[in-house]
Amino acid sequence: MEAITNKPFRKICKKYGADILVTEFISSEALARDVKDSVIKMGFEEIERPLGIQIFGNNAEALVKAVRIAEKENPDFIDINWGCPVKKVAGKGSGSGIMNDIPKMVELTKIVVDASNIPVTVKTRLGYSEDSKPIVDIAERLQDVGIQAISIHGRTRAQMYKGEADWSLIGEVKNNKRMHIPVFGNGDIDSPEKAIEFKNRYGVDGILIGRATIGNPFIFQQTKELLEGKTPTIIPINEKVEVCKLHLEGLTELRGERNAIFEMRKNYSGYFKGLVNFKPYRLQLVTSTLYSEIQNLLDQVLDIYSEQEN
């Protein structure tokens, strides 16, 4: 969730009911070198708690330095990302690339746990490839070296984000009698209904919702409503526009106007999904390079679609 789970968006997700938040993943080596952008990524506000700072890397010395730097920010936990499948990360043996070397994965996790004064959690995948899905064993071994929770994405590194997530192995981890730490499931949760269905079916302690939150922080509120036996709220257009503007404003404060405009482009489809004949407005929103023009376009969307709602 690089460039997605930044502070402005996390605060919005918290407002709509997200229970636990995690920062964008941060390179341990970049933190060790005091790279400005990586240091900024660690920043958060008290309202976001409980929150974990998420790190990645495959060098023991850099990971230990990153933990010590991250702890100064006083997060609630450190999260190790052993799940990212993208080439620039996994290709260097970080993220899910470490799943080619499980002993090293366990060793580095223990080093981080031993170096940390706060709880350490792990996010990972089923395995590296279709013929290697040792997640049940991996989960036990990571638990044995001291992690306090594990989150599992139901795909292999080789799958990237293709095909369907296989939750059956996530269920096996949760139902393993040797496991006593919380087990969270992740992958293909794109609706409140699916979140609750999968939680009940596989017995996990919680659900991680990732890509489905892009432009749709409302999914947390709607999932909780459904969990309570209520009908999920249909978010009105005025609220969607208001939150979208708040998101853009927060990103601008954090990243500067130019970067914010580009980073927001991936969010518009989510915020305004389902609006009839929205395509011309989306095209303008993702091509505009002017903050004021985007604000005007959002006002137009509000005016036009408010009339349709009424």
C-alpha cells in the first residue's frame, strides 16, 4: 500500500472505523541512512492509535537500526513486511522475496524481535510459488521467535495480485492448535459482506483490508454496521466529495501540491464508483495539474450528482 496508507488517508480510515493502522512500508536501509522521505513516513498522530510502523529489508544491521529509530516515534508495534511481491523489493530478497530462504526469514525476524522493546508483528504470504506454500510451518516458527501477531495474504509471491486469494491455508494456520497468537487474513476482501463471510468461515481473529480501501475508507464503517446486524450506510455524494477534498488537502500539506495531485489520481475511481456517466469527470480529475481546477471539478460533481440523489 505504498503511497496509499499515508497519514492523511489513515486519519480518514480511523474516522470511518478502522481499528488498527499501519504506516506505508519503510525501507530499513533508508531509515538507517536517515533518508528524509522515509523518516517522514513514520510520522503519525495520537488519534491514529493503535498504529504500527512497518519496515522491510533483509540486512540484519539495517533492520536493527530501523527498529531503534522507529521506536523513538513511540508506535504501538513494529510490523515486518515479509509480504510485498513487487520486483524492486522481492527481487532483492526483501518482502516476500525472503520466502526463498525461510531460515533467513526466521533468523531476521528473531533479530528484530530481540532488538525491539515493543511488540513485533509480521505480514507475509503463503509461500514463494505454487509448489511451495509452507505458511503453516512458517507461522509456527515466527511465533516461536516471539512475534505477537501474524497477517497472511492468501497468495504466493509468484502470483503477485493475480488469481484468487486462497484462504484455506490461512484457515489452517488459525486452526493449528499450536498457534496462540492472533492470526489475521488478507486478500480479495472487497466488500463488507465478504469481510464478514471470510472471518466467520475461516475463524481468523481479524481482517486486513488493503486495495479495496483505495478511495473507499467507508468500507470500515459499513463492515462494522453489517457486523452489528445493521444495514450498511449508503454514503451520500456530499460526504464523498467532502472526504475526497479532505484527502487531497491532507496530502497537499504532507507531500506538496504537485505530488498530492498525482497521488490522488488513483483514488477518484473509488470515491465515485457507481456514479452514472462519471467517466468524463474522472478523465478531467486524473489529467488536471491544478489544485484549484480539481476543487472546481469536485464541486461540479457534487452539484450534478446531488440533484440526481434528490
